[in-house]
Amino acid sequence: MKSPTVLLVVLAGVFLITATPAQAQHPEEEAVRAAVGHYLQGHATGDGSHHEQVFHPESKLFWVRDDTLHQRTSAAYIAGSPGHPADDEDQRQRRIAMIDITGNMAVVKVELDYPSALITDYFSMLKVEGQWKIVNKIFYVELKEDS
């Protein structure tokens, strides 16, 4: 027979699991997802107009290469859009990995899984004049060995 202490610990654990409320979806989550959808659509199509819809005109992108900080304006980033999908588009996958919203600000993690690299983006977003906009993007590129 099991000791009363073990039984109490097990029952307490069950109670905590069942008593913890599920995290409710934030009321702005769908709006943030829709805004980030423009970013994802810009990558899928190569059409910079999708990126224009989500990046705030004052936003910047930052990354580190060879231990050096680099930056670019969102306007320069958008201008570099090729205007057509990548040749390997059918092999590319994208997903929103995380959304954290507080008031009129959000942090979003996006993963771009491409044949040659896994790119992880973090966005700082703000709700400006009723629309969610990316005001800052940092990213990391992990090259795949078999590319």
C-alpha cells in the first residue's frame, strides 16, 4: 500500500493541473496574426507590397554577421523584394511560433524554414492608428549543413 504522503502529493498535483485555467487567447491575437500574415505573404510571393502593409515606415531590421551589428531600413528591405516567388517556394515553410501581447504592443517569433537555412525573426509590433505594425525586426540565419 502506498504511503499517505505519496497519495497527497499525487492528488495535489492533479488538483493543480486541473485547477489551472487555460490561457485565454488575447482579443488582439487575430489582428496581430493577420498583420504578420502580410509579412509571410510577402515572402511567399516576393511582392513587396505585402511587406509595406505591415512594416511601419520608421521601422528597421537588425542582425549580427561576423560579430558585427548590421541594420537596414524597412524601405530598403521592401525595395529588395524580387517581385516573384523563389524558385524553391514549394519547399519553403513558414510559421508563427509565438505571439505575446500586452496592451498595444506585441512580440512575435516567426520561423522561415527554407531548404538552405532556418531563419528566425523576432518582431516588435505596436498598434498604431488602429493597425498592428512591425516597428523592429531582428533575425538570425542558421545555414543547413546539406545545402
